[in-house]
Amino acid sequence: MNRKISSLFFAFLFVFISSFAAAQHESEGEKSAEKVEHKEAEEGFNATKMIMEHIGDSNEWHLWTTKDDKGEEHHVSIPLPVIIKDQTGWHTFLSSSIAHGHEHDGYTLEHGQVVSTKGIEKATLFSIISGKQKSNEVFFDLSITKNAASMFLSVIFMAIVFIGMARSYKKSPVPKGMGKVMEPVIVFIRDEVAIPNIGSVKYKRYMPYLLTAFFFIWFNNLFGLIPFFPGGANLTGNIAITAVLAIITLLITLFSANKDYWKHIFMPPVPILLYPIMVPIEIIGIFTKPFALMMRLFANVTAGHIMILAIISLIFIFKSPFLGFASVPLALFVSVLELLVAALQAYIFTVLSALFIGIAVADHDHGHEEHAH
């Protein structure tokens, strides 16, 4: 029962913290893209703009675009809830109210992002912390974006799968349905990831988190490769999401660390004269590990999406349908390769998380060390 509660806790922790982080995340590239909006419209197909829109977050879930007899484009999208807090109070409405140039309560959509028609800047976490923005002069966008909606769908999917498995195991210890596929994966994570890195005594305490992290990343990687709804969201390619995952690993590591771990950080086994050098390096190492987790997952997933879109874009860049005979098979090959990468990145993140936790909770045989000295 405790394991089920722990798994659900971590799942909802992912949803809550990642939703907040994704809502606060805004890249500087988005601002520069707005300045060249009119130039891009005149240049025709822009591969860079298309790729960045596909891998970026949005306040609407775009499905497809059609053209009528007059050549006018009509976009079909799923509206998402817009939640804004500014000086005048809270504003809640659907993104369809501000799409395609429409304005509502002083806001509209530009490149899929909510912007103020009154010149009010959107609040960003780092700008508020650094003092570049004042909280009473900006608006806070806490909307359910495409990535947040995709995360909710993936968590619901995970809940359906694993709750169904739990119910089937109550009736019979023999796995049925999805259990036949998932049980070998769960046993693999236990026997090849958790036990070797954390130890056979302490691994059970961290299994709920390791399994939640693995399946959360794996499922969302797979959903991101689906080119149509409910897939297509670049969730694990959003640095805010990978940062939250890495921070959770860091917090679990630090709060689980024993005295041997902290002794190694602040009293490393080197001559005292080297302490001024080694101690700062060890402290920096505490934060470089989750940073590597964050960047590895973000970079690999994003690179895969960019590669597929760039290969397809060659057809439109050279305006030759014959190039499709090379681009489409190559993009299909990369997509199949991404299926392997989807599982591999989830595995690497889980292995490294287990390794960092294992280092923090490892017990050292002091008697043996003293005898050896």
C-alpha cells in the first residue's frame, strides 16, 4: 500500500512542479522571433521557424492547417485554458478566444504564445529573481500549455496502465494484458538498475521514484514521436521539465545522504593542504551531476525532433517532390531510431539517478579502511 501511495505521490509531484516550471519558462529566442514576424511572412517557407514552433511550447494544441479556394489558411486547434494574473486580477478563458488575431481582456496569441496587447511583459522566473522585472508591472502566465496538457494525459495513461496491473495481480500472480509487457521492464529496473547501484538492503525505498521517473520519461518520449494528437508534444525536450526531474533527483540524493557522504564532501581523503581545492570541487560536483542529467535528456530528445523535421524540410526548401524519395525514408529511419533512443534516455536517466542515490547512501567499512591504513 505504501509503495502505491509513494508512486502516486511522485507522479503528482511531477505534474504540479513541472506545470509551474513550464508556465514560467520563456526563452529569449521567442522575443527575437516576434521582431522579425513580418519578414518571415514574406520569405515563404522558413524551416527554422517551423522547427522551433514544433519543438516549442504553445498555448493551443495545433492539429492541422487547411487552405480554401482563395488560398487562405484555416488552422484547426484544440483550445487550452489560459490563466493569467496581472495588476487587474485573474483572467481565465480558452485560447480560442485570442487565437487568429482576436483579443480578449487585453491579450492575444502570437506564435502560439500569450502576449499582452497593452505592452505588458510576461513574467519570467529568472527576471523576477534578478530584479529585471517588478511583480506589479508584469503579467503571470499560469496557463495549461500544450506540454502541461500532454503531461496530464501521460500521467492519466500511466495511472490507467499500472492501476489495471495492480488489480489483475490481486486476482492472480500471473501477469495479464499490459502486465506481460511491463513486468519484465519493472524486474529489469529492479535487478539491473536499483540493486546494483543502491544495494540489496536499501533499494526498495527508492523503487517508486526510479520506476516513476523511468516510465514518465519513456512514455512521454514515445508520445512525442507520434505526429498527431494526443502525441506531438516535445515534453521531455523542454528544459523546464528535465530541470524539475533533475532537481527531484538532487533533493532525494541530498536528503538521503548519510554522514559518510557528507564527510567525503567536506573532509575528502586527501592531505589537509589540498582541502581548499578539493572541498569546493566536491561541492560543485553536487550540482554538476543533476545539471548533466538535465542537459543530457533535453539535448538528446530535442536533437532527435530537430533532425526529423530538418530532413522533411528539405523537400520544401528545394521545392522538389523528387527529394521526398530520399527525405521520407531517411526521416522514417531516424524515427525508428528514436524509438530506441526514447527507451535509452529513460534508462540512462534512471541509472544515473540510482547511481547518485547509491553513492549518497552507501555505507563504508571504516574498520577495514583503518586496518588498511
